[in-house]
Amino acid sequence: MTKLSILFKNSIFSDHEKTTIMMKKTLTKISVFLCLIGLFAFSSVSGDLEASDNETIDADKMHTDILNEDLFPSASKCKSCHEDIYREWASSNHAYASLSPMFHKFENAINSLAPTINTFCVRCHATVSTQMGEARELPIWERKQVSREGITCITCHRVNTAYGKANGSRNIVMGEIFEPVYGVLGGDGIKEVVENASTWKVATNSDERGNQIHNEGKIFTQLNQSEFCVSCHQVAVNLGIKLEVVWDQYRDSPAHAQGVSCQDCHMSYKPGVAGHFKTGPAAVVDGRAVNPDRIRHSHAFAGPGYPIAHPGIFPHNPDAENWTMEEWLQFNYRAPWGEEDWEDNYEELVDSGEIEEIEFPEVWEDRFDREEAREIINYNIGLIEEKRELRRQVMENGSHIDGPFFDDNPQIGHDLDFTYTISNTNSGHNLPSGSLGAQPELWVNVALIGPDGTNIWESGYTDSAGDMADLHSADVLSGKVPYDDQLVNLQTKFLTTNVKGTDREMYLPVNFDVDQLPFLRPASQPTTVINHPPFVRMEGRSLPPLSSRDADYSVPGKLIKQPGTYKLAIRMRSRAEPIYFMRFVGATKEMERAMNEWMLDIDAYTVEFEVKG
């Protein structure tokens, strides 16, 4: 019996005190042991430490990085079983949310004007990144892959708490790939696979071999309800303005009254039309379909938005991860780099001395790397083209144009007065939806073409930058392009009250100030008292659900000079951002070019009519 045991046996110490003494004794022994190990370790690595005394090893950061990678699984891990869903999602607006160069330009600009905004924007656009604790200002190429995936798989399928208007503040349930996921059907299919893991060649924990999968599917009823979308699609900024109002629009809509949800239309395989779902497996494991007769929703989330990022970076493509984002930005995808015929011809011309060698960036010096990159880019551009078609469908399924309706019989020398009726055939929200002030843009472009094929009159034309000829056009302000006084524009505008004068349109809620640098100041009184934000408001021009608006036009009679067959051509034009706004936030010329290239024309048609002498 030890001295300590005898002491305890004959003492008046309580059980708690005895335990405390024993713990202290044990900890002392452990401390001595660890010190000895530390001395040996230090003596063995001291040379290495001296050699790298200029380097700082942040053990906490290394541990956090590894932990975050494990606890927030990337969509690429889900791809192995959910190939079709991954492909739909990879080019979606959700997948693009944190990669959008325009988002980052805007987010940095607005934070410089109103620093208290802080993580307001990234809470929705980069939900995983925010929860992982990555700094708001961290460059996108320094973030984790799962952070760059925006609204990724776990953003929705690892949420098990019902949130409302929370401005993107939702908690993602952390856990390795093996942890449960949440859906609307439960987990009968995954239960069968897990119970027969060896047959399906899957791993249900890190000690097993096979394709790693989640072990359970749980029901989360809010996931297929419109309320699930609210926290990011109905937000208010620090000034008290509702920056996103699509939930308010939907809540007052016929669709809401009929029980039609956001998911019914935007996850439909007929974009914008409720209920067109597929039947098929959500997962294919080891080449075998799991639950093949279930209802399948589209994860393309069709909408009017589109990407302008480098096609090596977006859409998401696991093969593209062989290079970093910074390396992809050095690949000139607009040049024919990597095209087999061009590469053959280039080598022949260099060998013959007809041209000098191109100084490729170091990472792209190898022809085979360029060819592999070209294959990835061609595949990704194909996905973006598919997305363009989905955009067209969702816009045309929710809009319609009738006309032209002439006031009088067209005659030479007489004013030509006519009307088109623009209709929102969507029962769920306005056309265009949301607000966001400067974006999105949707305007009407009408042109009158004479008998000789020349364009003799037009409204909805654009300036040299691609902007409408309104008050914000640089060419209009400089006198290079005439102001379009018949423009029909459904774009919502901010109206601000300034140091002097009345309200004026602005593309951000920034007041003109006596200071050189405008600053978004919090209101001196609560908006709940005055019932509106001071000095700024929204001027909505969008069409409510199932409503129409007449677009009236008049062509001066002096332009109708000859008899014959005339044509009126009309289209609506949809663009994600105005160019003047892009320049305000410091967008590059390449970003401007891509924004205009992927602009969408919808509901386009031409009508012929006769003008008599």
C-alpha cells in the first residue's frame, strides 16, 4: 500500500478532496513525462528550427483548416453519387454566388461606403465561408473550395432549423461526409445502402474502404416551402431599405394564395412553370440507381442571372481544380490556345521561323496543359449555353408582348402612333422580380424599318458602352447620343434626397454629399418612427403578377417618307447589371464585355404593315 493510500485510509478527507489530490498527483507525473519528451524533441529538431527561424508555424490555423475541410464537405464529394444533380447545380446562380466578380466588386465598394455592413452580403453569397470564420475581405482564390461554391449542397441540405427573415444568418450543421443530410422525403434509399454497405461498395466511416457517403437522410419540412428561401431573398440594408423584396411580392401574389411555392417554379424542369418535375433516382451508387421512382427537382434554379467569370473558374468543374484560380486567370480563353489545329499550325510556323514563339505564362507553357484546359473551357461554355436557354425559357414563360396596335391607318408624312402591351404572365412575383436598385435590367427595344431595309426610328437603343440612353448614360451626358424620351424600362431605381434640390435617381442609395467621399450614415431617427428610410426610397417600375402595361410610342411623320412595306421589330432585353454601375464599382473591361455578350433578348418578333401615299 502506498503512502498516499494509507493517508487516504486514515484521513478525514472527503471523497471529493481525495479525488482532487489524486488528480494533482497524476497531472504532476504527466507534466514531468511531457517535459522529458519535449526536451528530447527539442534536441532532435533544434537544428531544423534554427534553419527556419524566419518562418512562423500557425498550428491553430493548420488545425482549423483541416477541421473545416472535414466538417464542411464540398459539392465535389457529393458528385460521386449525385452526378446529374451536380451537373445541374454547377452552372446555377446558386453555385455562382460567391465566385461572381461583379459581386466582389460591389461588395468591396459598398463596404468602403458603409463599413458597418461588414458580412451582410457574404452571409448569403458565401454561407459556408462565413460560418467557417473566413475574413470578409479574404480574396476568393485564398478561400477553401467549399467556400467558393456559394450556395453549395450543405447550405441547404445541412440545415435543420426553420429560419425566417434573418438576412442570411442560418446555421449549417457541421459534420464529416458521414453525418446526416436533410431533405423532404426521408432516407429510405440511403438506409438500404448503409445496411448493405459492402454490397454497394460504400464507406460509412473513415475506417472503411469505398465511396464515402452520408449515413442517414432526415426529413426537414421547410426545405420545400417558400419560407426556406426568405432569409436570402428578402433582405433589408442598414438604411432601412428592403434591398430584396421578392418575398413581399410573392406573399401578396395569386401563386401564394394557390399554395404554389418558389421551388415549384424555380426547380421545375419547365422553368417558371410550376410542377414539371422528373421521376428518377437522386443518387446512383456503384452504377446502380437508388430509389429510382422518386420525384426529381431541378437544381439548376433557373432565373435571369448569368455568369461573367472566366470559364475555367466557373461553372464548377472538379477537373479544373488541377489549376488554381490565379493560374486560370492567366489562360487567355478568348485566344485559340489549346485548340488542336491551332497548336499544330503554331508549332509548324515556329519551327519554320515564320513567327516568334509566344511567351505563354509559365504555367501554360506546355501544349498538353493548354489542350486539357481548352477541353475544360469548352465543356464549361457548353454548360453556360445550356443555362442561357434556361434563362430564355424562364423569362418567356413569365412574360408576353401583344401588338402593335395603331391609333390610325399609317400614312406618309403623318405621325405613326402605336402601342404594345407588356404582360407579366407569372403569378408568383413581379417582372422583373426583386429590386436591388441598379439591377436587374429589363427594357423594351422597338425599331421601325423602312421599305429599303434601313432603320429609321428606334427606342431602347444603347450607347457605346451598352447602356440604355437614359439619365445615367455617359454618352447621353456628353452629348454623343440623344436621350431616349420614349424608353420603356422596368428597372427599379433608388431615389435619393441630396444636399439641395429634389429627389434624383441613383444606382446606389448614396446621397450626393459635400464630402469628397460619400458615406452611408445611419439614420438619426429610427425608421420605425417615421415609417420609411430618410433621404432614400425605391421607385419600383416592375409589373406585378398577372398585370399588364401599355408601352406607347410615336414616330414623327417626317420620318415616314415613302409608301411601301414597313416593319416594326420588338424585343425585351435582359441584363444582370448596367455598365455605368459596373464602372462605378471598378469592374474591368473584360467584365463589361462579358456582361454585354451574355445579355438575353426575349419575346422578339417582327410585324409588317403597309404605308400608303
